[in-house]
Amino acid sequence: QMQLVESGGGLVPPGGALRLSCAASGFSLDHYAIGWYRQAPEKERKGVICISSGSSGDGVSSYLDSAKGRFTISKDNAKNTVYLQMASLKPEDTAVYYCAAQRYNCRGGGAVDKWGRGTLVTVSS
């Protein structure tokens, strides 16, 4: 059974940093891309960044212009975990952050095989 569990969210001041984790179970990161998405209050969910499956070369796709240069994605295959490292956080980064699995390649708004339940990030002083 595929499962994704996010962790690492919390309250952080503007300019701070946070690392989110997405622990995958029931499937291999060699065959699935993992994307990070976020949904701010009363707004639509948006793609942030994605890393393709190992068999597709672990390529990174950035979806959110405002996150480029501040957010990076990485994976630990031994732990079957993908990380979202966020720096220089701004109040507008406040959102529930979700990870999602797509077969092999990052496909932005394409069909998702599995969503996590999300973790809340609040950027505030």
C-alpha cells in the first residue's frame, strides 16, 4: 500500500529556514517522482518543486517562480525519503505543504498516484 507522510512543518519567523520531509512507504523512489505542492488559506493548491524517479535520473522540475533560489529538493534513497529545504521564508510561503507521488516523471498538474496528508508551515513573527 502506497503511503506518504510529511513532517517538519511549524512556525518560523520571516527570513528563517525549514526542512520538510516526505517519507514514502509501499513503493520505491526508483519508480516514482515526488513533488511538493502547497495550498495557502482560501487559495488553490500549487506545485512547488519535484524530483523525478531514480530510473528517470532524479531530474528536478521547479514549478513556482517565487520559490526558485530559495527552495531545494533532495532525496535519501536509503530512507526512501524526499526533503524540501526552504530558506529565506516569507509570510506568503505560509501554507499546508503536501508531497505527492507520480509514476516515473514529474508531470506538474498531471494525475497523482498518491497524496500525503500535508504539514502546515506558518511564517510569521
